Amino acid sequence: FGSMVVKQIAGLVARRILCYAKKNKKMLVGDRLGFIRFGSRTDIILPDRVTLSVELDQKVYGGQTIIGKYEV
């Protein structure tokens, strides 16, 4: 699919993030990135060829929500 950037940003209060991924390590579809708790967030920066399937401020769930589709 190409390179994607994922940022996990800790919330102000609890600051709870667990990240299993390693910098510059290739990941496969379905691999576990990690998880966040208590108001933290994850930002995903995708290539231009990804057509988004989600709306702004939509709640997404790991392993369930399709974020976008890669156009070949």
C-alpha cells in the first residue's frame, strides 16, 4: 500500500498509550499497532490513493471499522 504514518497522542489527564509497533518496521494488514485509553487519540496519515470511508469525528473501532480503500 505504501507508507503510512500513525501517531498516538496521549491525553492530558491519564496519558495512557501502549504501542506494539516499532519505528520503520513493516506491518501487515491486521497486525496490532497498540492501544490507547482515557481520552488519548490516534492520527493516521494515509497516501493520496486511499479513498476515505469515514466521516470527521466518527468513532472507529480497531478490527471493525473500514477507514478507507486503496485505489490501484
